[in-house]
Amino acid sequence: MKKLSLEVVRRLVDLQGTGDMDGLAAALRELSLDAMAELKALLWLARDDESPRHWDALVIEARFKVDERTPGLFAEDPELGNSLTRGLEILEASGRL
């Protein structure tokens, strides 16, 4: 990940885990569009059986799918933390992290 740090992803997971939805929404709104695209690609890895070999292509595709509604949609997702954790595990196992 180039625009989204591991620390930010862990913070998002922690915020959701503690139920701090306002903090989660605020943290998501602070992300750049490029970081939001990487977050979306990370979720695709976890949920859609995408291959980490195609990480760069996933990020490019995700960049076209990110808009001003994306942070709110992510904040409302009850599985966000679990999916982000799973996506990180997949990237780490592939050596991409």
C-alpha cells in the first residue's frame, strides 16, 4: 500500500471495534481519494476472492469507484473491521505488505 498506511487501517479497525462510529466516519473522511481507493481494494481482496497479485490493478479500478459517498458507506458497514483485517492478512501472506 502506497497511500494508506498500516497504522491507519489498524486505527479504522480499532474505531469500529470500540463502536466509535463518529470517530470512524471522521477518520474515513480524512483519507485522500488515493488512500480510499486502496481501502476499497483491500475490502475487495477480503470479500471477493481477488488475487493479491493484481493489487495494483485493483487499486486503479477502485479509484474509479470512489466518490464522496464512499466514506459514509464504509462507516455504515458492520463488517468493515473484519474485512480490513482479512485483507491485510491476504496482502501480508502474499508478501505485498
